[in-house]
Amino acid sequence: MPPQFDRSLVSETRAIDEAEARRMAWTLARQEGLFAGTSTGMNVVAALQLAEELGAGHTVVTVAVDSGLKYLAGDLYAKPD
């Protein structure tokens, strides 16, 4: 853990499958025009899960924490399975 991380400020963490995060990054690029990486894909997947759990009348906010630049040499933006 980084030294600036204060666990007392965190109420929940979620494990997100990397393949699901990669699919979301691809979806964000193709459907929303957001050029993001896997970390952002993970954040969006978790935010969508939380929004579904909370239901109508709630607002969920997340952060796009990376761009897709470092993934251009890989297969992230190839059509997912």
C-alpha cells in the first residue's frame, strides 16, 4: 500500500476481473469516445455495479484515472471476445 493511503477513509473495495475491465475500456472508446485504459475500465465496471445495487435515486461518480496511450501497442483496442 502506498504510504498516503488511509484505510479509515475507505468503506469498501471491489475486485474486478481484468477481462471485464478490458472490455469496458474498449466499450468506452467505441461507444462513448473515451480513450481510457484498464484501470478506468475497472472503475467504471465497479461504478455500474454499485449503481445497480443502490437503485434509482442515487448518484455514483467515478474517475477516469488513465488514458489508453500505453495500450496502443497492445491488443486492448482490438475487438474483445
